[in-house]
Amino acid sequence: MKIVAAKKILKANDQLAAENRALLDAAGVFGVNVVGSPGAGKTTLLEALFAQLKGRLKPAVIEGDIAGSIDAERIERIGVPVVQINTEGACHLDANMIASALKELDLAAIDVLVIENVGNLVCTAGYDLGERLRIVVLSTSEGDDKAHKYPAIFQGAHAMLITKTDLLPHTDFDVERIAADYKRLAPEGEVFQVSAVHGDGVAEAADWLADKCRQSK
Amino acid sequence: MKIVAAKKILKANDQLAAENRALLDAAGVFGVNVVGSPGAGKTTLLEALFAQLKGRLKPAVIEGDIAGSIDAERIERIGVPVVQINTEGACHLDANMIASALKELDLAAIDVLVIENVGNLVCTAGYDLGERLRIVVLSTSEGDDKAHKYPAIFQGAHAMLITKTDLLPHTDFDVERIAADYKRLAPEGEVFQVSAVHGDGVAEAADWLADKCRQSK
């Protein structure tokens, strides 16, 4: 009985996600769902990417958090329109929450919508939000066994962005190991290595995102 | 309706957790629930603590993972009895899973049972497993805003163990900020700083755990 209920919820979510996707497509807005552990560096990555993409893309952000608005304030500070969703305990965003947040955005004024999901390598995997692209963010300090241990979220991601590469000399993180595990789960997936703090690799990831956005038009 | 169902599930979990606690108490086993993000360094911390506690405590471990048994193999390698639970997608352990795992352990041969929960700062907060002590593990590389952003898990923890302090010189992590946030949520909570790799702070955390275990008898 419980399984049926869960399936029903997921089916309803898929329907709402399809509606979000149709709405974004009609407005010419490319939706990106960014997932990863707490502290993977998602917000810092977005700050770096948006700085790199200035003049090329007009972004907006939906910030998903259990509580508070620290990340949304950071995005606001760099002049990017942002809507905060507080899930009040829920471990992931869902398509219904996104549908509500979309009403608060001027879609005509943007061309890419980045949704920063709740920090979670598990729950976020099961919920389509209506995005066209899903990116999993993993920091070098989290360890190179994460694709093996949390396969669903890596399997569903179009790219894996390895962040905090500036910490590589201080960890035993093996880029080749995690890349091999990820490629087994997502053979078409792209792998990027970024240090948002030092700027390494940001341009490559930004160019790829801009290309993906352009191709979708 | 959905809310009622969720409450029912949590109530059933609480009942099973109470039964686990009674079983562990009767066997003289101190239950510890270790929670934290993926990659916070929970398993590495356990390896360091068990090395420090050799001859003082007889531990066993229950490893909770979505998939795989990497962590359980590491615990087995250091000669500590271990049971692997694969949640197959679920983002937290629950008391029912622990009840099953307890049947696989010789409780008469141990005095502390450490349950390493699924890597998750959200879902694990809501589920009592029957433990006497809950420890939240947070690495310096995750950022010092986590207690603010994920309050429930910090509020319910008897101690916060800050791991990877060897990375402090390479991050902007502010120990005092996170300690203040944590103390606001859990005024009685203890704070430890540990580098499991370099060994700093391991003895203090191990002594505290041994004391807690002794006091419970």
C-alpha cells in the first residue's frame, strides 16, 4: 500500500515536471537542476559560473533549502534574480514547489534557470523538476567513492562537476576512480574539474553550459 | 491524509526504536547513531576511534548505505564485527532495519554498537534507531553554515564532531561560527575537533565516548 502511494506521488510529480518543462520551453528558458551533498560547493560554483557567463547568458536561480536564505542572499548580492524555496524539512525540491516558484520569476527576462536543489545525494535523485539538464556537484574532500555508494544521483546526471580541486593535494581523492565509476553509470556524461575559488576549470564548465543552453533553442 | 500516514510511520518507528533500546540496555550495549553528509569522514573517524579505544571498549558496527559495502569492508579489515544494511534507495536507516541487523550480532560479546547512518543531513534527523547517543559529523570542507541550514540534525545531536581539521588552513571554515550555531540549537552539546588522518583530537573524542559508555552502565 505504501509503495502504491509513493508511486502515485512520483507520477503526479512527473506530470507537474512535464508542465514546468513545457512552460520553460515556451518561454525559451533552459532549466538546470543542480544537485549534490551539503557543502559540495554548489552556490560558490554558481557564483563563479555566472561571473564567467556575464553578458552571454541571462540567468535566474531557484534556491532550495530546508531553512534559511543564506544561499539566496549570496545569489542576490551578485545581481541575479533569485527565488527562495524553504522545504521546511523535506529533503528535496519537487515539481510542485518549482511550479509555485516559477510564478515569481519574469521568464521573458532570462534564458537559463538554475535550480539549486537541497543538499542531498539521495532524495533529489527521484524527482524530475522539469529541467533539461541535471548536474551533480561533488567536492574532492567528499571522497572518490561517492558514485559507487550513491549510484542513482550520478546515473541521472548529464555532467559531474568535481569542485574544490584546489584541495586535491591535501586529500587522497582519485579523479580517475570517480570518473570511471561515473562513466559506468552515465556513459554519455561529461566530467569537469573546477576550483571555483582559484578559477581553474570554470571557463570550460561555463562554455559547456552556454553551448547546452544554445543547442536547446 | 499524507501527513497522517507519515505520522503513523514515525510512531511505529518510535515504538520499534524503544524496543531496540530496551534490547541493547538489557545486553549492556551502548548504542550510538552517527550521522552526517556523504563524505563527512564518518568511516575514517570510526577507524581512528576504534584504534584509540582498543582494549577499552568492545565495539560492533552497523553500516547503513544505499548500495554497496565499501565502508563495512573497511570496518571488517580492522577486526570489528560489522553488519551491512543496504537501504536500496532509502535516505536513512530506520528502527525496523536496526532490529533486523541486531539479530546478526552477538550482543553479549560487545559493549558499544556504533550505527553509521546513510550519508544525509536531512532524512536521518527524523528517525530514532534506539540509540543512547547521537553524534553529527561535519567536515571543515563542507562549510561552517551547515547548522544554520540543516538545524534539525544538529539540534538532535549530543555532540558535533568537526572532522578534517587538517584542511582548515585551506578553507575559510570558521569553527567558532559553527560552534555558536550548534550551541544555539543544542546548548548541552559537546564539540570536538578531529583530524582522523593526522590523529589530532582523536584521543579526546575517544575518551568522551568511553566515558559516556561507562556512565550508561
